[in-house]
Amino acid sequence: MALRKILSKLNRPIDDIDREKLGVFAAEAGGQPIASLSVRQRARVAGEIKSVRIVPRAGAPAMEVHISDGEGSVTAVFLGRRKIGGIVAGRKLIVEGLTIADGKRLMMYNPMYELI
């Protein structure tokens, strides 16, 4: 029986293991699960930055930070910014703000953030 457990752990895809570890981190950091968020709700979420990109909005730059907690994702938008020191793909952080819907995406505009 113990051999089966060991073999099942060795046969699990790395993506599943990473997703599980990210979920544990998000829960320990006091973040709400992103998959359970609703629109127009103040939320605190923790996760890993998956991508950072600069998108012009109304003629001004805006930095979009895509954050995932392993189960869901949210996009933090920092208006008027091209760069924020320390915010790079692969870094863990906590964001807190009001969630809105942009099509099917959940977004937070100018959230408070804490780098981990």
C-alpha cells in the first residue's frame, strides 16, 4: 500500500503539484480563493504573477498583472504605470481591492499590493 502512494506521487504531473503548492500558499497568506470571488466585492487574494504587460488605456499606459492562485485568476491593473519595482513574472504577491468584470475576466484597478 505504501508503495502505491509513493508511485502515485511520482507519477503526478508537475503542473498539478505546482498548482497544489500555490493553493496552499494562497490559503496560508490569508487570501480568498479567486475562483469563489464575485463581481463588485472587496477581496484580498494571494497568488503568483503569471504575466505582466503594458496596455494603453485612454491614451495613458496601464500595467496589467495576471495573478493565479492555482484554481482561478485575476488581473490587477495599475493605471498610469509602466513599471513597478519587484513585480515580475514568477513572484508571489498579495493584492487587495474591488473586483470588477471585464467580459469574462475578473479585474482589480489600482489594488493595494504586498510583495512576498
